[in-house]
Amino acid sequence: MNKLENIQFNRVYQMDCVQGMSSFLPKESIDLQIVDPPYNIGLKGAKVNLKKGYKAIDEDWDTIENFEEFTLNWLKECYRTLKPNGSILSYGTHHNVFLTGYLMEQLGFKIKMQYIWKKTNPPPSFLGTNPKYATESIIWATKGGSYTYNYDYAKSINGGKNISNVFETALTPQREKKHGKFPCQKPLEVTIKLLNLHSNPNDMVLVPFTGSGTECLGARLTNRNFVSFETNYKYIELANNRLDDAECFENYFEYLLNHKQVS
Ligand SMILES: C[S@@+](CC[C@H](N)C(=O)[O-])C[C@H]1O[C@@H](n2cnc3c(N)ncnc32)[C@H](O)[C@@H]1O
């Protein structure tokens, strides 16, 4: 199997991820890819009259004119770099998830399943014209017929029985945001479960879109290696601060690391 000789592990590179993957990552070198891309909500009309201080996602990096081309480009590199027995887990809402799934199948990925992250305290529907949006999807796809699904871990977090495809948690808690604010930070709990389910210690995890570094931190806490890319320097600083302080998260998430039931 190809080795990652031209890149240092366990650090975030300030670089466009497509450029980073194509420059540094050999074919079939990655065990698990956790992708939390821009959803393009900015361009798809989520700019609402913000009431009561609630903030919609309206970031420059989330407003992409040719979104199909953008999505295809990073997916192509993910396909090239994924090991034959590896998995990709890609987040989305209706803004991007159907396009992502369609393009995945065009490229040859096999969609295994869709996980749902169900938020127990979803944000309100600002205008009351639709239900509160309480879920996000995570597409799980593979390249070949073999893949990692750690059944014993799945049972260990669900009272001895296999889990369902639904992760139910609160929105990312404030105690995970003590190093700074980021508009769409994912919860460590979901991240750590995904890592434990679909990879093994010392595996190589690719995080193409770092943001505040949740997936990198999760990889460190579960003893995986990671390679990660991010275009915005201020987010790299935030991610690095979280990584430097990983010990404080180890205590916080001891129950997950020890494969105990999540209450
Ligand atoms: C949805 S956020 C990731 C959030 C992350 N899961 C977390 O919990 O913090 C997406 C990130 O991708 C970055 N980004 C956008 N386009 C990029 C590109 N072409 N290459 C690398 N990073 C990019 C944005 O700056 C943003 O920080």
C-alpha cells in the first residue's frame, strides 16, 4: 500500500483541500475520510431576517457559484486517495446531500447507508414557515466490498445490542467551544462514534475541511493519525488550540473512549 511520505501526519495544512490531496496524498493511502464540506447554504437562500439574535450560516466559504463542480472535484480526490477497504463519511443537509450522493455513485463509490444526526435542541424555524430543522445526514460510502464496521464497539455503546443509524445528541455544547466560536462545529460525541465505528487505532484519517478541527481532535483522542486541510488561517489557529489542549477533552470524553454506554 502507498505510504504518505511527503506530508507530516497530525497537522492541519493551510491549503485548498483538492490541491492538498492531489499534491501530497498517494492513491489509496487513506483508511477513513470524514468530510464536513461547505453545504452552500449561503447561496441557497438561508439569509433570513434574523430575530432574537439567532445566527444563520452566511459565510463566504459557504457561498459557492459552481457547487456541482466544487463537490465533484473534492469527491474525485477522495475516491482516488481512499484505500479499497476504506470508508468515506460525508455530512450534509438537503442543500448538498443529494448532489453528493449522486456524484459519489457516478464516481464509483458504493453508498452503504445514511446516518442521521438528530439534534435534541434544534434551532427554531426563524419565520415559522417550516418545521424546525432537527437533523443532518452523514452518507457512509465505501470503495470496494470490504470495509470496517466495528460491531463490538457498536454494541458497547448501546447496552450490548447493535446501534441504529441515528445519533441523538444536543447541538455542540458550549464546553466544546471554549477555544473560540465556529459557526458549524460538529459535536465530539458523534465524531468519536464515527471514528470508532469505521476505523481502527493508528489508521490514517483524512479531514479535507478542518473548520474548528473537531474531526482532527477526535482522531487524536481515539489514537488515529490524521491529515487535514483548511483555507482559512484563523480556523487553523482555533483547531490547533483545541489540539494543543486535547488532554482536557480526554477527561471530558473518557466514557466514550472507554466504550461505555452514552447516557
Ligand atoms: C463545515 S466547516 C467544517 C467544520 C468542522 N467539521 C468542525 O466541526 O469544526 C467547513 C470548513 O471548510 C473550509 N473550507 C472551505 N473550502 C475549502 C477548501 N476548498 N479547502 C479546504 N478547506 C475549505 C472552511 O473555511 C470551513 O472552515
